[in-house]
Amino acid sequence: MTAQSIGKRLWAIPEGYIPKYSHGPEPEMLSHETACILNTNDEDAHISITLYFTDRDPAGPYEVDVPARRTLHLRFNDLKDPEPVPRGTDYASTIVSNVPVIVQHTRLDSRQPENALLSTIAYGQS
Amino acid sequence: MTAQSIGKRLWAIPEGYIPKYSHGPEPEMLSHETACILNTNDEDAHISITLYFTDRDPAGPYEVDVPARRTLHLRFNDLKDPEPVPRGTDYASTIVSNVPVIVQHTRLDSRQPENALLSTIAYGQS
Amino acid sequence: MTAQSIGKRLWAIPEGYIPKYSHGPEPEMLSHETACILNTNDEDAHISITLYFTDRDPAGPYEVDVPARRTLHLRFNDLKDPEPVPRGTDYASTIVSNVPVIVQHTRLDSRQPENALLSTIAYGQS
Amino acid sequence: MTAQSIGKRLWAIPEGYIPKYSHGPEPEMLSHETACILNTNDEDAHISITLYFTDRDPAGPYEVDVPARRTLHLRFNDLKDPEPVPRGTDYASTIVSNVPVIVQHTRLDSRQPENALLSTIAYGQS
């Protein structure tokens, strides 16, 4: 039994929102929006992220690599190139990989003293 | 690698409930129920929403457009025509599009001082 | 465009747990575990639920109907026949329908003053 | 109508993180990360879990059994052999079974007085 090549190459996360402020010690309690990407393959995954908005053209592509047999819990907060992700703004994202990966979307919202969490496996398509 | 035409044309969200009251500054902290819709196509998506209830006939259709290469984070609270969504009432919804889209369901519950969040990719079918 | 017959006839929810106690006004803030079922068909759905446990044989079947073009937000707390759902006990469930339906799993945990929420579309199979 | 053999044999959970500390009475309110596994088959499921990390080789396999017609709500906190799951560290997991099962991922985060919850059906593949 092996888990090699599990996943899909095209993923979408319609929900995206990075709050403008946080509450609690950083970086652990900083409000953040995460795409957790798992690459079970024996080769590196080259990943291209595009951000969609309500009233402007898409941003990107943002390029990231997930090495072979590794996971990357990518914070959208950390995306800088070609442009940072605007705070307090609705967005959505697509994640395209050259090899099958699995993507899970998680948000920690710490605008208030007690955190709130959400998570879902993203929408995947072959 | 392109993300064009990712998604499905038929979606369902069995869970729906808009609390009767909120806590915190509006509109950001208003209790709300959202269908985040992503349209990666080069053409606009024409979307038809139907609401289902426990003990009455369905309401709708509610018609909304999501422009090409845009996302819409639609608050059910804002649906007005043909009728507003009743508060404090169980409902469910179907979302039908003329082109493939992706739908994610999110709720912010601010009935209490500390918010709670839930989210899931909706159920999609070709 | 119609949403008729969307869904699947076999669903599973591996996570199940009804806390032993609650905090806040009942019934709204009573800790509860819900299977939200949507029936978009023009005929009633006859549904059979089985509960699985860690260290005893399954319980059920529990029989419920969801009328044509209605949703039922079924609280596991309310299941009584053939036996109530034990509190403070891990369980899982399968939901079998004679017509296609969609199932979403939600929990409100009010053991503490501020509620926590979780939700996911259940696992569906044709 | 029967629910026998519902599920898939290969599952992935890209998100994984066990907080370093908790708040509240143990074991109920101990921060934990859970894979809820449901086996509806008439035979036992032999399950092999592999953990993936950001900057080191995978750990495992961890071997667990889920008896016929039982559910196991497995806490990653409890995995000990071949090595415990590091706290405060990003990880991901794959879950491989010899018979079809269903897997749901849940986290209770009790780092703060009021708990936060997340849950999603894991990513399954035949």
C-alpha cells in the first residue's frame, strides 16, 4: 500500500479574507489564511497561485514549490510577489500544480480575544 | 497550466441559518451566511438560487451574476427579491450556474461576544 | 436549469459527539449535532440512519422522512427510536435514502460560554 | 438498502497541528487533532498512517485497526510508535486502508479559554 501520487492538479478556494487586525501573540495568534498543501510524490511540486477579486483583475501568478514528500502550510499573508494580498478584502484563489497534490483551506481569525477556526478540503479537479 | 473552466454547474448547501441577532460592529461583525462563488471563466456566470425550507414551498429563484474572472462573496442576508431570507429559520439552498463555478459556504455567528466560524466547500455536481 | 435529483443516496459522517452539558438558553444554544438533509426531488425521501460506536454493535435503523422539496435539519439529540443517542460518547453515522439527497454535518458546541461551530458536507456515494 | 463498503481506501489530511498547550479539564478539553475513521464493513480495517512535515522526511507507518462495523476517533496526540507527533509543528497525513473506510478530520483548539473547532471530510481517493 502506498500513498504516492494521491491528489489532483487543479484546486480552488472560493473563500478568502485576511482580517485587518489581530489579537494575541504573533506569529502564532496572528490572524491568518492558510492553504495547506501536501505533496506525497517523489518529485517536487511547482505550484502557481492566482488570486481573484470582486472588482478588479486577478493577481499573480504567485509561484511556490513544495518539495517531494513534504507539506507546506502556506499563509496567504506571506505572499509578496508580484504583490501582497490586500487585507480586509474578499478574494478567492486557484492553485495549479504540475503533479497531484492535496489542498486544505484553514483560517484562524483572532480579531477577538478568543480565536475562531474554519477548515475545509479545497475543491479539486483532475 | 490554466485554471479556466474549473468547477461545476450545480451546487447545494443543505445547512442554512441566519441568527436573529448579532454582537459587534456592523457590517463586519454582523452575523452572516455566505456563499462564496468563484468564476474563473472568460464569460460572466448567470446564477439562479433557490431556497428550501422545512415546512413551506421553496423561495426563488434569486438571480445574481458573477462577472468573468471575479469572485462574489454573496451574503444570504442581502437577498431581497423575490423575498428576504427569514431570520432564525432553517433553510437550504441550491445554486445553478450556466458556466462552471466553485461554491464555498461560510457562516460567521456573532450572537455571542466571541465569533464562531464554519466553512465547507458546497456539494457540487456536473 | 433545474436542481432536481441533485445528490447521492448513501452518506457517511465519521465524526459524532454530543457533549454532556451546555451553556446558554435552550433550545437555540443547546449543544447539538445536526445532519442537514436537502431533498430537491418531487417525491418524499425515506431515510434510514445507522449509528456506529467504538466498542459496541451499531444502533438503528432510525427512520425519518424528508418531504418533497424540503430540508430537514435533523438533530441527533432528538433521535429516540429504537434508542437515544448516548451523550459524551464517540459515534459515527450512515444515512441511506431511496432518492438522491445532500447531507451536511454541523455541530454547535456550547459547553463553554462562547460557542464553537464546525460543519462539512458529509461523504456521499452513489 | 445497506451501507456496507462505503468509502475509499486512500485518504489525505494536509492540515495538521497539535498546539503546545491547552486550557480546561483533561482529557475532554485537551487540545487535540483527530482522524475519525468509520469502518462499515464486516471485516476489520488495517490502517497505515504516514506523517509528512515541512523540512524532514516522513514519519511512520503508524499501524491501527478499526474493527468491523466500528468507528475509531483517533487522536494524533496518542500516536507513539514509531515516534510521537511533535507539538507546535506543521504536519500532514495520509491514511491507507485495506478495505473502504471514511475519514473526517477534526481539531479542538483549547489554547484559549473558549474552544475553537474545525472539521472536514478528508480527501479520499479510490
